[in-house]
Amino acid sequence: MQIKHKIPFIFTIRQAISEDIEQILRLDNEVWQDFPATEKMISSRIEIFPEGNLVAVYRDKIVGYLCLQFINYNLEDHPPFTWNEITDYGTLCSSHNLNGEYMYGVAMTVSPKFQNFNIATRLMFAGWSIIVKYNKRGCMLGSRIPNFFDVKDKYSPEEYIHLKRADGKLSDDELRLYDSDGFKIICALPNYETDPESCNYGVLVYQANPFYNKGFNALRKLLSIILAKWGHKILGV
């Protein structure tokens, strides 16, 4: 009997550079066909906040991309906004604030061919290392609700985002994923982006930084390095 050995999938995560723009653009247009990024968006993001643009690379091919920015926001009152407003139409030109209290997830893209290799999780750990390094209060982002279209006549968006299955987990596939990663639902965002499956709604989700204002700068920088390099191994993902 022939025994098949599982070949480990080895990829690296690094900061994006201008030479990556073409590959990032191709990946983004493959995944987000209804609202793809433009070359202007990608190049502007890398120029304005290079440290907040991360890529996952396998054999010189970019298979994952994460874009982040720092912002100020009233989390308690949580005023509504659109993706275009919070990201300056995806360019970060006037939206990124290095002194902002929070990190905002602008974009997360993983190749459909590499969906089962924890690339998104690894990218998120790399993102969290930046939060810790810069001592931000936490991370927020706008989640899709791709299952909402099928039940929009039964539930309001506010009801739907808290809807749970029989096992107690959130009903929506994407919200359930963020919930499992520790994000908490803040509010529904009408007209967040053009997304027919979500009826153009987004959902603001948030996770606090457990290391905020803990220790001194050198310790936080050390923690950020540990999260980026070994966080996924510590948690066994």
C-alpha cells in the first residue's frame, strides 16, 4: 500500500512594495469582481502607509493581501459611514491618521485556490502585531453579511446581524467567522458598499487590543514581533 505524505504549504508574509502592485491588483480583481480595486488605490495605499500593506507570498506569487489604516472614531456612538468615506475611496489619502486611536481593516483578499491554508489568519496576526507595536486601542472593520439577501423579507438588518443558529453560533457565515476570531458586533452600516448579497449593508465589528497601554514601548515591540512570527503557532493554527 502506497502512503501519501502531506507536503507542508510554506509561504511568507511581508510588507508590500511598489513592485507588487500588478500582482495585488490581479488578485483583488479575481476575488472582488463586483467592486475591484484600481491601480491608483493600491499604489496610494503602499505610498501612504507601507507598513499597513501586507502580502502572503508562495513561490514568488502573491496569494493574499491585507490593507490597514489608523483612524479616530467614536466607538460608543458609532456613527454610520460607508467604505468610501472611511477609506477615502480606497486610497487612504485623507483617511489614514498615524496618530489615530484605532486600526481599521481596509481590505482582505485571499486567492480562492489557497483558501484552506490559514492565510487570512496569518495575515490577521501580522496586522495585530502592528496594533500592538503602535499601541492602538483595537481593530475594527466592516464585515459583509452574504446570507442576508435570502432572508431580507423576514428580518431587519439589525435583527439579522444578531440572529443565531440552533447551536448558538451566529447565523451569517462571515459574521460567524469574525465572531470565532474574537470580534464583537457593533452596528449595521447601511449603504456600506455595493454588495448585492449583503443588500449593500456592512456590519461594524471590533476587537480590543488586550495589550493596550500595557508595559513599556520596548515590551510592546517585542510582543509585536512574537505575534507576527509565531502567533499562529502559539494558538495552533
